[in-house]
Amino acid sequence: MVWVLVALAWVGPAQALPPTKTGACRREVIEGELNAGREFSRAIGNGLRVWFQAIHSGWILRVEPVAGPVGEHDYAELATPPYQSVTPLSISTDFAFRAQDAVGWNPRRFRFATSAASYNRLYQLYSFYEQAAGMPPSTAISAKVSNFETAISEEAAKGAEGTFTILDSRLVPGTADQWRMASPMASHFASTAHTLVEEPNGTTSGLGRLVWLRFRLELDLPAGFQTSKNLHVVPRICGKP
């Protein structure tokens, strides 16, 4: 994941992203299960795959090429700021989220680049942004950072959008007091299907643990995207939810 000290505006749990562009597009629908400590990967077309990378605290949703080594960054990460902050791509107890807060953030919206060329443009913009963000504060530097933020957003809007929805879940709830930034998500927890379980040894923890999720992933793809033949695909009008 990207580690930068300056964060961009965060897209909340139910906040809609602006439409991308008009024309004939398609939507891929993927349903599956996430089990603690296990990864999930599925090819989506255009030589890309969606990958739920298993980490100790849950999963990181990534989009990257099917072939080749895993890079430092991925196609969803650079297209979905903020960086080094609360992100819809982290389905986990990171950033002091309890397990119930992570489940309550439902659905989640994100963007991703759909080609190597778009990813490379985002990476170049991010590199300039990272350099500017690391410089001593000044009016000129703030303006430069803002310009790069705008350019990143505009480039990301040319790609694709995704919606990750938790359909059911099992979790060990955390016992810590609710973190201030997690309160909007916690309010949605009761409306998301879930089962509370205990650790085998009966222990508890402040953040708890995500045990299992059943999910639906909807990918709104731009015109010209070569969708995977093995996935459920439906037509849609670009820019329409």
C-alpha cells in the first residue's frame, strides 16, 4: 500500500462517486467468500485480476495484472486515495477499526485503472504528488499538491468503478471504545447480516477479528474493456448506477 503523510478527501461508506463517461459499458458481478488468512483471486479481463490479499487484520482489495510480479502499488490503490489513511480497500481492523466497524462500512466504493497505460500515468502523478507532499509547507507547495490531487482524480475517473458489498459475515467483536472515525460505519453494522462468534480459547481483544465474509463485487467497466468470459456480465449505460 502507499505510505504518504498527506491524505486526500475520503469517500464515505455510501457516498456515490461522480459518473465517468457516457457510452455503452458493462458490469461484471463476482460473488464469493473470504476466510481469515486465505486469499481470493479472480481474473476480470484486460489482463487484470481482482485480488483480496490476506493480511493479519483482514484483507486488502487489489487490482493488478494477472501475469508478472506483484508490484509495490496496484491499479486500485493509486486510483482510490486517500493514501496512508482510512481507505475502502482495507477490509480489516487497520486504522483502529473494530471488526464490527469494518463490517459496518457497507457497501464500499472504489476506482481502479483498467490498462497499464492508465496505471503508469497514475503512478507518474503519484510520484510527483509524493515529492510535493514531502516538501516544507508553503502556499506554493500547497497549490502544487492540490493540482496533483486534481490530476489524480481526473485520471482515475477515466478508469472503472467498483462496489464491494458484504452479504453476510462472521466476526469476533472488538471490546474497545468506538474510534471517532469509525462511528459512521458502526451505525450501519446492524443492517449488515452478521453472526458474532467467540475465539476458541474464549479470549477477547480491543479490535476483534474478521472470521468470514460472503460478498458481492460489482465492477462498472468502461467501453472497450475486454471482460472475462467466465464472469457474469450485464450491459449498462456509462455514468448510470
